[in-house]
Amino acid sequence: MRRGSVRSFRLDNPLVRLIISINVVLAAATALAVGTGTLPLNRGELTAREITRLSNDLLTPDEELAAPPPPPVASGIGASFALSGYRWYQPTLAYQIANCPRSLDCETAHAAIREAIAAWDAVVPLSIQEGGEGSEVVIMWVAGEHYDGVDFDGMGGQVAHAAYPNSTGAWGVDGDIHLDDDENWVVHTPVARFPEEVHLTSVVMHEFGHVLGLAHSPDPATLMWGPYTGIRALTRADIAGAQMLYGVVGMPAAAEGPAPAVPLPEAIPTGVSATPDVSLNVRAGPGVGFNRIGGAPPGTALMVLGKTPSGDWLYISNGSREGWVASQYCTIAGDLGIVPAIE
């Protein structure tokens, strides 16, 4: 893939699938963009002509107006999300982090990936869990030519690609994410311009949106918008798209296993409330590794009884049930500083 513009296309051959690639857009400020390509079921079927069609050309932001239209845009939140037409159909989705990058230690890199996936796990009823070999989603660093027929091009250019879920059911990369090991991946706020540094959490969070079945958003304010200039996070539109695919979170149909023991504060009112901006999972403990025990609908004021030391998770009550929710998707009323921290 060469420096140039990014365009969306799909081969007419029925034995193809979609794959999402992050590419560089050279504009006033260097940026990344995500383009849609195709991947044959059998790498041996990839002819020289198809290889040429798989490469992306240069596209400036102004030229994007002349690019082929994006996938159909679903309604909701000002039509700010788009669906690929693919999704998972099982209640639980497992992912495996297969290796480590050269530019980061394993612990730091894996923690960033878990953080990116946890953002999605907090807002969809699909239970996303880390697993091992045999997981539906495999996340790995590779460099140059690798088995999927869409090669990486060294530092800069294409930095990652991901496959939609269940797009064929016949090839081994459904839902997988590949990250270019020739990039300098960072987890801090980038201090150098691309391609000197690439923010890992933002890239994986965007790619996992494709893993869930989201296409590119037409809204530049969203995570799933193609051009990318820095750290990004989920927006209400991104969440609305995922919840259109999988539904809003709520009470699980069956228990997900025994709830682990979690130290809880006394249920003493603090005068602080948290109102979810979107439908949220309520968990038995402060983290996505704990069982889902219910759901909190948007616009419902919840009493805040406790928090983690970092404030990332809140121990809440709706008057009849207590549990934990991710604070980043809540509007807080009152002084969160007076809420007791739970170690």
C-alpha cells in the first residue's frame, strides 16, 4: 500500500470478504484514515490485477467527496453510524492477544488492548472475554507479507487492518485484527507526529468496532470516522451503532456463573448520583472481568455508593439492586471526591 488517498471498493467475486485498513492521509496535519478493501478466501486466487486493486491511492480530505459512497448509514443519533451488514450471533465473544510488539513490553501493550476492548464491552450485551487458542478474535502483530494477502508496508502507511465478523464463515481470519509490527506503538499521548508514534489504544478501539460489525461513520466526531489525528474514544453515535447490532444492555437471560466476592462499602447515601448517557452493563465487580448482573438504562439517576481509587468504576444503586458501572459513560451530579474509594 502506497502513500496516497484512501477509497472504498468491493470486488464482485462472491468469494471475497471485507477487510478494513488504516492508512495515512497527508493533509495539513498528518493523519490516518481507514479504507475498505477486499480479501479473497484463498490467497492463491489473488491475481496480479487484484493485488493492484487492493492497493489504496492517495486521497486528501477534499478529494474524499469524490470517493465511492460508504456502506449504508443506519438511522439514529443524527445518522452518525454505519453498519457493515455483518455481526456475531453468539452471546459470548472471546479474543486472544497472540503476541507482543517490538516497540512495547508485553504487559503494557496487552493492557492497552484490554482497555480498548473494555470500552466496547461496557456498552453492549455481547459478553467479550479474553481467551486463548481457539478464540474467535485473534489480535497479533505482524510485519510485511503475512498470510492474509494484504501486506504491511513498513513504518508509516498502513498500520493495522481488521476483518468483519462472519463475513464468509469460510476463512480463518473472521474478526481478526493485525497490527503492523514495524510501527512505533505508544500508549501515552503521542508527542511526535505520525509516523514516529502511533497510539495503540485508539487504533485497537477503532478496529474492534469493525470486529463488531461497524463500518465507517460519516461523522468526523466519532471513533468510527476514517481520518484520525490523535487519541479518540467512543461517542454516543458509536455506541448507538453497536447497540443497534446487539441490542441495549439489560438483565442477562441466565447467570454468567458465580459472582466473585467483591468488598463493598456500606450502603450509605453520598448525595452523589451518576446518570448513564447510554445503556450500560451493571457488573458484580469493578471491571469487565466480572459477571454482568443487569443493565442501567440511559437517563436513570443512580445513587453512587463507592468508586475505585481511579474513579473509572462506580458502585451504584438503583434502589433495589447494587452493582458497578463504568464512570466514563455517566454524567455525575455532586462531588465525586467525597465518595469512598474501594481498594
